[in-house]
Amino acid sequence: MIPLDHASPEPLHRQVYRGMREAILGGRLSSGAQIPSSRWLADYLGVSRTTVLGAFDQLVAEGFIVGVVGSGSYVAQPFPDRLLQVRRSALTSDGRLAQPVRLADRIVRLGEELKGPRHLAGPISVFRIGLPPVDAFPLSVWNRLAGARHRKLETNQLRHGPPRGSEALRQAIVTHHAVARGVRCSPDQVIVLSSAQEAMDLACRVVLNPGEAVWFEEPGYSGARAALIAAGAHIVPVPVDGEGLVVERGIATAPDARLVYVTPSHQFPTGVTMSLERRLALLDWAARSDAWILEDDYDSEYRYAGCPLTALQGLDVGGRVLYIGTFNKTVFPALRLAYLVLPEALVDPALALRRRGAQHAPTIEQLILTDFLEGGHYVRHIRAMRALCRERRDALISAMEREAAGRLSVSRPDTGLHAVAWLPPGVDDQEASRVAAEHGVEAVALSCYCVTRPERGGLVLGYGGIRTPEIIGGVQKLVAALRPLI
């Protein structure tokens, strides 16, 4: 049930976790079944109990198993059996889609400009969203790798690169994300792009025809909404609650939707994580409805409680998920390298569009990034940034609790680079954002990410790229500015 490969670079606790997860999803461990004790399982597998406990912790965090005091661990229940098995009728014997893949009829030019949140003019303001801690980036390491690459450049590396991107970089992406995010794919399914926004645009042009319905998180990322508008999509807002996208509401509102845009690991902007039951329900619906899921995994490497959760793509056995990842949030924004992982059926159509557009991402930067990944520098950098961003998150929350004195309640995200400061009921968050801007503080109104007014207003505050003293000072300025309103 749990095959282990001691020669594999994948840690043993991840192999145990993966084996148990697949046994649960495959029905070999049914809902409510008791899990063997960690001591027995460690002895049976020939590994340490610490290894097994590490796997158990991840399974508990993702909702696959639950612990009962004095009784042991059990497979979580209730999960309807239909949510644990993809509709095999939609697949051929070799796992491919039985039905022909429908593609977009034409490329639609942007016909409407979406007006989203605006940055303050001048230097980067405190609480700007989406900034990683570039002040702590190991620039000396990057400069050394860049210098080495430039010194040994070859003539053929100055020509156009392959539209998929560097083969070595794509292999490094697959290797890292198989372990870190549970993404399952081959290098041929990866296309290297300049940004997550470009990945969204390419994905939309491949699978969407103008007028087709798309479920969209409410509230949700305005950049993704812009890509969908450019593709001529009919956007259907679907609410988000404490478990993420409300799948039942989407089915009730637009059962024939062609695409779903989600940020399941760290919903933007609320910060909630989609529950396992919702993930499985979404995958089940997509498999039955011949629909696609666009998963934006924009900053889930920054997880402060346990390991990063498995991507939705890692649970998908029906080939319905298009997965977006980016290095612009984890390395530095000026790098301009991201990637799109596609189901096999969509790779060739996407490459056909790619060849007639940007053609390829910057070649030399891809080579440097490959060395950064293969040399282990990326993993070490991520570990250091998690600790630093957790410290900055805690500084923001402590300062808010001290300065706001109950007038603002701040979320405590376990993932990401921003938090939401919830305003008292009845306070207009756009007015609060305007007043904050007049005092030099950039605090985006939550309602900027909504189609309809939210029940309660909030301010979205970025903390990843801001030093702790600036965070504390920014909170003081923000609370002073908002005092007449709150």
C-alpha cells in the first residue's frame, strides 16, 4: 500500500504521506477506517516513528485523517464515495480524456479595461500588496551564478529559445514542485512564461470562447478578472467562505460553466484555504461537466504552519486542472519568470499560440534560475523567507492589536504576504482606503476585489516586502488616519 524508495531524493515522510493519501483517494482506505498506529506503521515500513508522524501531521493538516483522543487516527468522514473517485467514464483505459477537447475559436482582443486597485505615486508605500522580501534576497549568490553564466555564454544561447522554455529549468520546476507542492506532471507539460498574468491570458485563450461562463471567486484577484474580460468570458461571481469557493453555489448558478478560476491554497484576498471536501467536489464537478479549473498558486510557498499544502493539481486524476506558479513572488519581481502546467491535451494548442506571441521567456535568466534551483539556493532562500515573513506578519498583527485597541480586527494568515484588517460594520472600506492614502499609507479596499459590495469592509495590507520598523510605523499612521471613521 505504501511503497518506499530509499534511494529517491524525496524524503521518506513525503513518500509515506503520498502513499496513504493515494490509498484514501483510491478507496483502499475507506471513510471512517482506523489508521494503524504510528509505532506499528513505522515498524512495518522500517522507518522511524518521526517519519510516520510527519506524514500523519500533513494528512491531518489537509483533512484526510482525524485524530481521536484515546482511540487513534481515522480516515476523515463523511466523504461521499463519488467525491473520492473521478468519473472513469470520461477517461480511456490509458487515463486520457475520452471526449475531444474543445478549444477557443479565436483570440479575443481586450475590449474592456478593468479598473482595479491603484498604487500610490512615488516610492513604494508601506503595505503594498504582492511584494516579497527582496531586501533579504541572497544577491551575492545570484550575482555569482549570473557572472558564471555570462562568462560561458555560447552563440546558440543568443538565438530564440524554445517556446516551452529551457528544458533544464522545466525539469528543475517539476522536481521541486513534485516534492514541495505535490504537482504531478512531466517537463513537457510545463511552459515557462514571464508572469502569472501571462499564464492566465494564455490559458484563457486556449480553452475559452467568447460568452462562455466562468466561475470567479467573490472577492477575487482583479488581474485574473481582467484576463477573463479580455477573453470575452461571462464572469459568474461565486462566494468564498471559511472553506474557500462555495462549489454548490457555483453549480446552482452556472452548472454549464466552462472554466473555474480559484486560488485554493491561499485565497486572494481573504487568505482562507479551500477545504479538502470542496477541492474534491470541484474536481468531481469538472470531470462530469467537461470543464477546466485554473489554479493560481501565487504565493503558497510562504506557509508558516507546517509544510505547504498539496496543490489542487496534485489531486487531479482527470486532467482538468491548469496550474499557474511564479518565481516573481519567491525570487524577485524583476525576474519575470513564471510557468503554466497544462493537461497533456492542451500543450500543443498552447504552444501554437505561444509561437505567434511572445515566443519564449528570457533565455539567460532561465539559465541563471536553473542554477539557483539545482544548487539548492532556492530551497534555502524559501526557508529563510518563511521565517522572515512570519516575523513580519506577527509584527503587523501585534502592532494592530496594540494600536487599534479593538477597532480593527486583523486576520492571522498561515500563508502568503498579506493580511486583511476588518473594519467595524457600516464603515465604507473605499472611504477608509482614500483617507489612508491621504496620509501616505497604501491600504487597498477589500471591495475593490468584489463585483458586489461585501457584507463587511476591510483593508488588504501587504507585509512581505516591508521591514518590521516600517510595518509598526505604518500601523500607527493608518490607525491615526482612520480614527475619525472607526
